[in-house]
Amino acid sequence: MKNQEFVEDLLLKTAENNMDAFEQLYLETNKIVYSYALAILKNHERAQDAMQDTFIRLKEAAYTYKPQGKPLAWILRIAKNFSLMTIRKGLKEQITNIEQNEFIVNKKIELDIDESIVLKTALKTLQDEEREIVFLYLISGMKHREIADILGKPLGTVLWKYNMALNKLKKELKYS
């Protein structure tokens, strides 16, 4: 993904009903939005739905965005709200066949074998917030500071939770 200024520029152009900018914004951010929704929902189909709902809402509400240099945080807040709404509606369920869903996710976001192993393990062993941090860092390529902004947590907390999650993953992979 390109830098935050580029994404912010696309978001501002989207607010002016520039469909080319909206399409480019989607192309630049859909994997991150999908990964984030998947980390929350733990279900491929529901994460896809949340991602689509996020971009529909983004298009409708782009005019409300206030330039602050953090457009991705704004976009991911929308994704989080849709994901949490899905959970509140009683649509959350645990993945019962991780291998099948792992194949679908790998195909969707083009994970390599190491990322695939991390995904499989993360879905089973990490707490929700740990899973969000790992997905945003490893799969979406975000920096810890950006993740801290999105989650509204201190940077130190995010780093600590990330390291705790990695230790859990290492322990799990060691025994797998």
C-alpha cells in the first residue's frame, strides 16, 4: 500500500464523487480492510460482507472525513463498526474447518506459506485483540504506531500484545 497522504488524497477525491479515485482507493486498501474484518469475525464470508459494507459506507460518508493524515484509521473504524455490528446481530460463529477456510483466505489475499501457517494458528490460539494486531502487522503490513492509532491503544500496549501473540504462535508452532 502506498503512503497515508496518497490514501488521504484518494479519500478526498472520493468525497467529490470521483469514481476513479474511489476505485483506486478500493484497490489500495481492500486487503487491509478484509484482513482487519477477518481478524474480528474469523469467518471469510462475513469478512467479505463487512469489507463490501465498509466501502459502500465509505463512498456515502467520504464527505465527512476531516483530513488529519490518518485516513486508514478512519476507514478501519468503519470496518470495525460493521464487523462489530455483525457480531451484535448474532452472526458470529467459530470456524469449524480451519483448513477449508485457510484455502479460501490464501486464495483471496495471496498469502505465502509462512503467512498461511500464522493465519491458521492465529485463528485458533490468539485472543481477539491479539489477532487484530497480528493481522494488521503481518498481513496488512501496517506499522505498530498505525495499529495503535486504529485500536486507540498506547504504542507500548500494542507492542506488548504483539510480542505476547508471537510467543503464543511460536509455542503453538513448536508443538504443531
